[in-house]
Amino acid sequence: MVGLQSFGGPAGQIAVMHRILVDEKRWISERRFLHALNYCMLLPGPEAMQLATYIGWLMHRTAGGLLAGTLFVLPGFLSILVLSLAYAAFQDSWAMETLFFGVKAGVLAIVVQAVLRIGRRVLRNWVMVAIAAGAFVGIHLLRLPFPVIVVGAGVVGLVGGRLAPGSFSVIGGHGANDDAESGLLDTALGDGSLDHTRPSPARAIRTAILWGTIWLAPVGALAAWLGRTSVYTQEAVFFSKAAVVTFGGAYSVLAYVAQQAVERFGWLAPGEMLDGLGMAETTPGPLIQVVQFVGFMGAFRDSGGLHPLVAGTLASALVTWVTFAPCFLWIFLGAPYVEALRGRETLTAGLSAITAAIVGVILNLAVWFGLHTLFHETFTVAWGPGRVLLPRPGSVDWASLVVVGAAFALVFGAKWGTLRVLACAVALGFGLRAVL
């Protein structure tokens, strides 16, 4: 039910879970829900999917976590697979090209909205603003790797949190209160006395070995079978790395994925990343599922002797596997220890600094998308230690500018939701392309 209703990114997905699990069914208390959410926000990967897995684990152990996490992802996986097949088969048709012309304009407005939404939450003083600005300069001008920026921000936050906690610990506990824990789950768990909620070093070692093998064994097998230059091996290795550094949600990792998939591996053209994000915005499930489309198109164009659509389908499954298998590892390994820490505030300074850096990373994504959406041509200028992407003079796409302006008016003026904005952007795009 939650997976099918999970549109609009992690904020919307978490709101749906809160409404169903806390308000309607009363399976879990507000305080325990927010404690689990705090932990999931500290993890790499999609926090909404991990929150569903965490709550499933609390209620029905490992089997419950597996079922909850898998069913949360499954609707989005099937939806994007169908759309990827249609996109690959009909990409050059007028209808498909015009459809995604409107989608790109709507997505640009939504990405800018994400920058402002996260910025309002964390950029509360000059320290956080400086971290965000540094992250933007690092990724946009110096071309620093995304993992370096995330790790660097975390270290700065942890050190700064000790020296000046008032400036670095700006993310609170999501409004948790001291009400009694009266959910059905809380009544059963009490103070965490059930066996599977107790920390156990032996069980932690077994969990790490089991889920580490489940996650990485297919990657090693592909490398041994197909070689390191195979597109399947490259995708498995790349998205396994991405799964470890995707702090801040899908928008943050998209900057990293776009940079690598477009510029390094050549799996996608620049505008196609926007098309994939449009798919993820309009289908249920986590936005990070957009990586499935990236994997599909990479294998579709380098099929290794298979039919391109078959190759893309296999790559979709592979990329989904290496993206979400680590999520189960983080939850099943860490959740017992997190349950033991309930009531304590930990690592908020590091999380605050990472989130501030994510604002700069997403701003870079918005600039990158904007240049490729609003201009027909761009070029790169090398300077000192880095490079900067610039629009070619006289290459403004005026039709796209009109649709982007309308999308911004609907997002920031009318306060419309994602699906309505994208639907209107698509309709306007068809209208403009029909008369121009």
C-alpha cells in the first residue's frame, strides 16, 4: 500500500508512512517512528525505503524487513522498467521526444524546489552556508568526486560539533515529543526486550558476512566471468560505490551519477538524465530508482551480443540489486544498536554538515540540468585545477524557456504538487511543439 502511494520523493513517502503506520493503524508511536527516521537519515541510500525496512524488521524480524523493503521498491522497479523499454524503443519518435521535452522543464523546477526546501532546513547560519558554498565550488568548478565532498563535510561537522556545537548541530529530532509510546508495536516491544532488538556482536558479524556476500558476490562473479571492461561489471561496481555514498537522497547522488554516467562512461546523453528523473518523479517508489534507467540505457547501447532490450532489462535488475541490497545490510546490522540508543542525540553535527554540503551538490545538479534544458549547445572551459560548463551564446531554447517559466510559476506560485506540474509541463510542451 505504501509503495503504491509513494509519489513525490522521500518527504511525501515518509508522510504516507507516518499517516498509515502512526495515525491510522497505530502500529508504532510517534517517538519510535522518528527515532527510526533519524537513524535512516544518517545512512547512505533512500531513507524512506530504509525506514520501511526498519519498521518491518521491528514488527516481524528479518522476514518482515525483507518483505517491507522489497514491496516498497517493487512498484517503482516495474514502472520504470516498462517506461525504459518504451523509451528505448520509441525514443526517436516525435511523440516520445515531445513528451520528455515537457518533462525536463518540469523536473528542473522540482530540482530547484528541492534545493530551497533542504536549504531552509539546514542553512541556518554562516557556517552551514559556507559548507554548502564549498561543496558547490568543489563539485562544479574543481570537479571533486562526490564521495570526497560527503566524507569531508562529515569530518568537518564532527570536529566542528565538538568545538562549536551551536553552529554545527542545526538538525533537530524532527519534533519528537515525550508522549507515551502507545502504538501496538511499542506495547509489544516495551523497552526493547524482544530478542531480535537486542545488540549481539555474534549476530552482527553473521549479518555483515551474509548481507555483504549477498550484495557483493554477484559483482565479483560478473567481473570474473565477463571481465572488468564489460558494461555489466562497470555498472555493478559503479552503483555499488554509489550505494555507499548516497547521503542526502536521490537528488544528491544524481549529480554524481550524471557526472560519471554521461562524462566518463558515456551511458547516457546529458538530456537523458533529466528524462530518467522525470520517470522516477512520476512513478511510485524511491527517486533513487532513476539509477535503474541509467543502467538500462547503458546496457541497451552496449548489449554485449544480447538483444538490446534484453540487455537493458538484465542491467535494470542488476543495478536495482546493487543499489538496494546494501540498504538491508545497514538496517539489519545497525538497527539493534540504534534501538539500544533510543533517547540519545548522536552525530547530529556530522549529519548537519553533510546535509549542508548536499545543498551545494543539488545546486550543482540544478545548474547542470538548467544548462542542458535551456540551451541547445554547451561547451567546457578548462581553468586552473578544474573545468566549468558554459552555454554557447545564441543557443537559447526559447520553447523550453517558456515551459520552464510556467513550471516555476506552478511550483512556487500556485504550490502545485509534482504530478500536476509535470502533467501541465507535458501538455504545454506538446502545444508548443505542435505550433512551432
